[in-house]
Amino acid sequence: MNNESLFSMALGLQSPWKVEEIIFSNDNILEQNELHLQIGFESGARFADESGVLCPVHDTVDRQKQELFAHFVLITMSRLCTNESENLLNSLLNLQPDEMDPKQTIQANFKNSLATMSRHLEDIMFVPARCIKKVMDDIVSSISRNHQKLRPGRSYIRKSKKPVNKWRGCESTA
């Protein structure tokens, strides 16, 4: 009898449920011991939905690397579209890169750029290749609508002017 089956019996898990992994961490510095159990199910198991019909389970694969890559692609595409949007805005002001005055330079809002790219991600992935230019032009023009003046040498810290509510301002005494 292995440790996984022993813990499964101790927890009263019945098929198809089982303990898949046992991690015991011992932190000598904080003098803490932790036991982590990862509970899963047998391959091919079916579970009842709200109406009681047995249905197969989908997607039990851990996809951390894929999600990390997707975030990297989203941020990179957003940065590229933000740069293109800034070039478009500055060209509309007839500013050449060598004669740009920092007071006149326009800066695209990167947070807006991320939101815009997230909204249009399906369009980019699923439209035919001949239509991709129109989608990218729509993204750049949408990002260009939300812009601000570039403020070089800003010396004050950005912080919200919203009032602090009573819960956020409390310090924990525990």
C-alpha cells in the first residue's frame, strides 16, 4: 500500500477520486510544516451534470507554460500596436521623429492598448489572412482614440485621488 492510497482511505475518497500527489514541506526558518494533497480522478471517469446525465471530463492538463506564452504574445502585440498608434498620432500632428518637442508628443495609453488587444484577439486569430490588415487598422485606430500628452520629468508619484475607505486603511493587529 503506497502513501497515496493510504491518504485516499483516510479521506474516505471513493472511485473515481484519488490522491495524486503528496507534498510535505518543512520550513526550518519559520518552523512550519505543511502537507499538500493534490486530489484528482481516474482517467476516463464520467461525472453527472445538473440533470444527472453522465458526461466525460475535458482538459485536465496543466497549461502554465501555454498561458505564460499567451500573456507574452498579448503584451508584445499590445506594445507593437501602441507604438504604431503613437506614430500615427504624431504623424497626424505633423511631427517628425527628429523635431519632436516633448510637450507636443502624444503617448498612447498602454492599459487601454491591452484591453483593446484582448477584445480583438479572436478577430486576429480567426479572420482570413486577407482581412487581417483591416482588423489591425481597427485596433490601432481604437488605441489612438485614448491618448495623453507625454509628460517627461514628472517628479510626483502617481496615486489615486479616490478617498481611502475604512477597510483599506485599517492595519491588521493579528
